[in-house]
Amino acid sequence: MKKLFIAALLFVGIVSFAQDINQKPTRDQREKLTPEQRNEKYLQKLTSDLSLDKKQQEQVKQLIAEKSAKAEKFRQSRKDSKTPPTAEEKATFKKQIDAEKADNDAKMKSILNADQYTKWTALKKEHKGHHRKGDFKTPQERDQAHLQKLTTDLNLNADQQKQVSELLSDRSTKMAMLKKSRKDSTSQPTEAEKKAMKKQMEEDHKAYDAKMKSILNADQYKKWTAIQKEHKDKMKEHRKDKK
């Protein structure tokens, strides 16, 4: 478990280090890039934003490569983990994360000049604010964005929008309860519990489908099922690429 936490720490280091890019790529764009290509793209952006000279580029490139290698080790360690961390382990983990971030900051400070370092810290702060505002939407914001997309794709009328909005809200509430239940759990589910959970999810999916069918007309429902299938196929391809 200790090795897992150290590996996780190193992964967080590369994430915090490499997330200074202002424009976040789409999922499809990220999937097409190898780790080396992502590293090179990030280096190019830093070179442009901070006007890095040749020597600095080589130093930053090495630092990014080291972080990427550690991130890969974390992913492998995470696969081997079978038990959730204790409260004490989480506290230790957080302390190690803070130390890793400080070490990363010190290395960048030693590479950059004063003006570059000031701009780099400003870029990090700007990205952090953008990340909080845009990437971590509340359930209500996600539901609203989903409703707007369905309204456009399916040409929903006002009454349908209201019904779909209530359905999305109900589903979000159930998902929040499930997440809380998982968070509160101190042990991995048994095989019987996994089967029961899978059965419950299938029943919820059928109920959700039936409600959508009752709200939409025939053409809208046909288009909605096609959209669902397309999304499901993309998720399958995404899981394949991650293996």
C-alpha cells in the first residue's frame, strides 16, 4: 500500500505540472496522442509562452519525461490495489503530494529566469481558476448542459424540456447517492453485491429508457436511441484504448 501511495503521489505531480495548458484538448484528441506526443505538445506550449531557450527546453523536456514515467508507474500500481486507503494513509498521501508539488516548483524555478517563473506561476494560477470554473461542473450544471444538447438534437418542445429536466434531475440524485455509498464503504464489494448492483443498474436503465420513450415522439425516440448507441460504442472504444 505504501508503494501505491508513493506512485500516486508521483502521478499527481505530473498532473499538476502538466495542466498549465490553457486550452484543454477534447477526449478524442487526447486519445490520439501518445505520452511522448503529449509531452512534446506541452513543451512546445511552454516554449512559446515562456520563450524558453534551447538549454531550458532540454531541462524542461527531461523534467516532463521523468514525471510521465512516474505517472505510468502509478497507473500500474493502481491496477494492483485491491483495498481502499485508510484515513491515516490518506493524510500521509496528502502530505507527500504537497512535498512533491514543492519539489516540482523548486526545479522549475531553478530552470527559469525571474520573469519566466513569474509568468509560469501566473499561468498555473489562471489554469487552476479555469479548471474550477469549467471542468468540475455541479450536477445541476451538467444536467442543464445535457438538457440543452437534447433540446437541440431532438427539437424538444417546452413541455418535453420540463419532463426531461425532471428525469435528469432524478437520475443525478440517484447517482449522487450511489457515489456517497461507495465513498462511505470501507471495503470492496463482494461478488454477490456486484451482481446485485449490476442488476439494479440494468433495471434503472430500463426504467429511464421507458420514461424517455413516454416523453418523446416516435422520431425523437428513434434519434435518441441512435445517440445512445453511438455514445455506448465510443465508450467501448475508449475502454479498449486504455487496456
